[in-house]
Amino acid sequence: MAFSGIPKGTVKFLTELSRNNEKPWFDEHRADYDEFFMRPAKELVEALAKPLKKLDPKLQAQPRVNGSIMRINRDVRFSKNKAPYKEHLDLFFWSGQKKGWDSSGFFFRLSPTKLVLGGGMHGFMPPVLAQYRKNVLGDKRGAELSKLVAGLRKKGYDVGGETYKKTPQGVPADHPRAALLKHSGLYSGWEGKHPKELGSPRFVDFVIDHFAKVAALHHWLSGMTK
């Protein structure tokens, strides 16, 4: 079925789940999960597949759980928060045949009141972190990234991933790209209230427009040699 927009029932389901985050309630509302979570998620992923290929031919859009649709079940093993379910809809579109967190991609999150859209890598695995730092320290690649990040911030996009307090060993604290060298991941995105396009087919264009705005960062990250 063609994507016609995110139904109001999706927001209602997520809102009620946030107030009743427990298995008995979820089991009683399994039909709502299927109708208002899974169905529109699959249709949206399918609708985004073709325009995503224009941003990056290697991007994968798989309309299934553990594909582009993230599981609604939370991993509570190592969390103080034992609520069993996520209270939002997460989508992820990665680059390359093998899905993994060691490559850049585009992310989507719909919560009861907010929408988050962006791209990049939330965390660098050790080999990727080493390559990232090598690229940042390089005159050409480092300058490209500095310009990219400055441009994104100027357009109103957040840039995240700076978690280290110090520059890498051997790199002076006053290095011109010191802030970028303190990143354990690098991503950029937009967060806002639900747009008016949410419930219509035009929501696909809204999502792609934001993805396109951060695509240059995705391409820079994808261009790191391994």
C-alpha cells in the first residue's frame, strides 16, 4: 500500500504507551501496534527507498524489524530504566550491504510530541575512530569537515558527538580542530514539533529534504578510508 502519511493513531498509540509502558497493556493493544506502528513504518520506509538512493546509491531501506525499523522492545539488561518498550518509532538507513554501526547513515525518530531527523554516526568503533582522527588532522579533509560543520550549524542543525574532554594524546589543546578531535561520534540533525506534513504523503519530501541538508556530512564520513 502506498504511503499516505503517519496516521493520528500512531501519535495516540505512542502517547498512550508512554503512560502505560508495561507488557499487559502492550499485549492488550497489539492490534494498535500492528496498525499504527508497524504498518505506517513499513509504508514510510518503502516510500523513502527511491529518493534515498538519490542521496547515496548504497543506502539501504528495508521495511522490516531489525532492518530499517528498530525494535520497539528495549534492552533493559544494563539499564536502570526497566520500562520494556521504547516510546518512539525509530528508523535507520545505512550505507552498504552489511548493516552495522561502523558506517554512516540517516536516522528518524518520531515521539509523541517531537520529530528528529539527521545523519552521521553516533559512535565510532576503535578502528573507525582512528581513521576519523587521521582525517581530521589532515589539512584538506580536516578543513572540509570544519567548513561542513560550520555550515550545518549556520543552517540551524545540531552537531553532536563531542564527548571527550581532551584532545588525543600528542595533539595540542589549541589545535585549530581541537573540538572535532574530541568526538566519539559525529552526527547532525534537526529536532522539532510534528510538522503539518506528518499526516500526508508530503511527509516523505519533508523527511528527504532534511536528510539532504545533512547528506554532505554523511558523504564526508563515508569517504574515510579504512
